[in-house]
Amino acid sequence: MLTICFICLWVSMVLMFIVSVLQALKHGTNNLKKLHQIPCSKCDFFTNDYRLKCALHPMKACTEEAINCLDFEAKTRITNINHRPWWKFYKLINFRDY
């Protein structure tokens, strides 16, 4: 009788663990869907610089508050898409084997 109680306890604990993992996955996917709605990287005012992310709303940039930004302008230039420091290009151009 005691072994049946332990088996039932073990099965219930395993089921609770599985349910909690499934809930965490559902919560995570919902959070990712919400974060993928943030339009900052496609905006013309986005600077792609950690010091000033947005010229108009620096505190709201890349947060959930920016999802319905009224000042969103689609990116018209490609200067901020692949921002690399100049010395990385210099190293690529002037590569020498020593």
C-alpha cells in the first residue's frame, strides 16, 4: 500500500513538472512574439548605437512601449544597418601575413 502511494506521488510530481515546462514554453513564445513586434530596427531614427538608440525617444527605444510608436518612419537609408567601426574595415583591407 505504501509503494502505491509513493508511485502516485512520483507520477503526480512528474506530471506537474511537465505542465510547468509547457507553461514556461508557452509564456516564452508569447513573449518572443511580442518582442518581434518592436519596429525600432526598421526605423529611420534608429541609430544602432548603444549610447543613443533613438533620436526621438531614447527611453522608449527597443522596449515594448515602442510597439505603437507614432513617430515611426520606415528606414530610407542603409547607413545604420551594418554599422562597423572603420578600423575593422582597415584590418580587412590591409591584411598581411607575418
